[in-house]
Amino acid sequence: MEQIKLNDEVSLSKFVHGVWRLAEWNYTNEQIQQLVEGCLELGIDTFDHADIYGDYGCEKLFGDALKNRNDLKEKIKIVTKCGIKLLSAQRPEHYIKHYDTSFEHIVGSAENSLRQLGVEAIDLLLIHRPDPFINPQEVAKAFDKLKTEGKVKAFGVSNFLPQQFKALQAALDFPLVTNQIEISCVSLHEFDNGTIDFCQEIGLHPMAWSPLGGGSIFNAQTHRMLTLKNVLHKISDRHDTTIDRIMLAWLLAHPVGILPVIGSGNLDRIKAATEAQHIKLSRQEWFEIWVASRGENVP
């Protein structure tokens, strides 16, 4: 599988495996190891985490499963996120859900992620959500410390609008390397708010969370969603494949170079998702999906 270069030090697999539901899967350590091995066999070497996933438990589940498998840890790349504080019995000091991009929280969260995951360095650390109380200089100070100490190789953001990205970037001495955003043929708002244009302007490869729109297309009820589903079926029939693969192929076709995050714990489904890289949509097919999703004609 193709590796996507984010900077001179970090490249990620074209597909990323998302583990935010890991706690729900109730996998044994051996099953988690098998999942990682299966992903590696498919060419997926990048695993997407966040400190809050699984009520602050997914990183530890993953780390415990690979505790004695250095052979696997040497082959994988770790993406994780920080900046959200949830109400949780695991964090009794939080009395309100809020954002925290302070120096202390970023550094502390990254160091805790390292301990939980049992790795020496995080390949990519993201600020999970825009923080209305952010101090870019403080974030820069935290990033500098983590990078200088070799604890994090590269940094990025998630769900940031272009101006929010620019404000943080202006405080940094090195470039942010990605923006993980919600994007699918069901959810087009990142085209409308300028994020995709901005990524192309600065040569940024965005990561796509919920690349299948949370499965909403499979339970379509509105006129827009039913129309989109019909178009997806029509195109999937042309390519002798399934609509979920077409949805992923639609993302992969875009020139910005999107990296879909696949959140399934089923290896057969993950394998099916990766087959989307072999589907080549024509420009007209891409626009068939675009027009159906927007519910309007291209002028």
C-alpha cells in the first residue's frame, strides 16, 4: 500500500485504522494482536487513537495487547489526539466537559499516551478540536518540548477551520502536517467552509474521519440520502463492487490526497475497504455523486 509522506520524518499508510471503538469490541489481547497483524498484511501500518477514546481506556487496551510484541510495535505508526476533557469516572477532577490546550495538559496527555501505548514516541499528535480559549504560544511551547525530547515526531490538528489552522501555525517554528476532518460523500461541509481548498493551497493531506458517513447511507430515509444511495448503487454496479467501496474511492479520487480512517474491527471489512484504492472513478462519476449529495445541479 502506498505511503503518504507528511514531512521528512513521518509517512502514513494511505488507509489508517481507527481504534476509537476498541473498548466496545471486547477483544482479547490475542485478538487485538491479530487485528494489528491483519492490518499490516494489508499494508495498513498506521493506527489512530485519542486520549479520550473508550472512556480514556483504548490506548491502554492497545498498549497492553502489544506489551510483549515489540515485533509489531516496530512496524506500526501511532496517531493520537489530545485537548478534550470529558466527564468521566476516570477523570473525576473534570466537573464540566471542556477543551484544554494548555502547555501542561498537552505535555501531560502526550506523556500519558506514551505510557499507555507502551511506545517510545508518538508519530503524530493532533489537537482534537478547536479550543476557543487556545493560546497558540502555549501550544507551540508544548509542541517544542515534546519534539525536542523525541516524544512526538510530528504535529497536526483535527476539525480546525482554515483560520484556526493559520493562527496556530503562525506560532510554530515547524509546519503542522495534517488536519483530520469529517469528510465523506454524505458530509460535504469541509468543501463549503474552505478547508479542502486550504489544504490544497498549502499541500496538506487531510485525514478523513467517518469516511462512510457513519453508515447513514445504509439507512437512508430522506429524499437527498435516497437519491445519493441510488446513484452510488448505479455506479457500484458499473464497477461490479459495493457502495461502501465507491464512497471510499470517491474520497481517494480527490487531488488533495485524502487518507481515510477505517474504524472497523472486522478484518474482512477492512480488507474490503482497502480494495477501494483499485477503483478509478471518472470525473463524471465523481460529479454524479457530488450532485446527488448536494441535491442540486452543477451550474
